[in-house]
Amino acid sequence: MSDYYNAFETSPVPAPGPDAVPPELFRGIYGMPAFVKIPTSDLAASVDFWTRGLGFFELFSVPGELVHLRRWAFQDVLLVAEAGAPEQAPAMSFSFSCVLSQVDSLVEACRALRPDSVDGPRDTPWNTRDVEVITPENARIVVTAAKPFDPASQEARNLEAIGITPPSVDHSDNREHA
């Protein structure tokens, strides 16, 4: 017996598919299990980009010091006013989920605000469509959408090659990777 189990019901991310609907923006208050803290030398410009480009909303702020942004549940960002944002984006990135129907509008919105901020979208070998965005404070953000699973696809073969199979194919229920 495994200590691992399917817990997708705890995630706000919908099952991938052509009709996947993103969850509503989550305005509830909870103890954050994880969050990103990003320093910015221009809090107003950063908030504008994150809200109009990346689709976050302002949950609350401490004027001139901090803005707590959120999209879906568990997608929390704290923008903190600090002098001297890095001149280059670091190699490290932080990823947020979206649904496929949001990818094109997100790319368009980010490019409208900062024309050179977007790289992608691109499809990955692990069955997602990813967009890399460099924010005004030079954070490297990846917005990722799961693509519908096609058992006959190259992506399915890539996953199976590392031992990950869809639930409909037994293969011991992926226990070694759970």
C-alpha cells in the first residue's frame, strides 16, 4: 500500500481539455502554503504589469511598501518596494498554471505592456504549453497550461519512457512515481 493518492481535488487547476474553464479569481484569506516575494524599485509599474498583463489582482497593500497579488487559490505574489531591481532576469523562474484558452490573451496583454517581455508560447515534451515572461522587476515567470492528453502522442510516449502512464493504463498506478 502506498502513502500517496490522487489529490487533484485540492488543486484549483482544472483538468486539461479544449473546454477547460479557469477557476474564478480567489479572494479568500488562507494561510499561504507557499508564495513568491519579488523586490521592485517601481511598485506601481510592477502592479500594473502583473494585473493587466498576467491577470493577477490586488488582494491588499501596505501603501508604498508591499502589494499582495493573487490569481487562483495558492497563486500568491508579494511585490515588495526595494531599491535596485536586478539588471537581468535570473536563470531561476517561477511558474503559474493557467488553461490553454488563456495563453494567447496573456501573451497579447504582456506584449502590449512590454513588447519584449514574452518568449513563446512553446509546447513542451511533458505536454504543456509554456510562456516565459520577464516582468518589469526582471522576474522570470513561466505561465504554463496543460494540454489535453493524447495517449497516441509523442508527449505520452515521452512520459511513458520515464515511467509515467495515464490512470487508464494500469502499470501499477504509477506508484513508483507517486
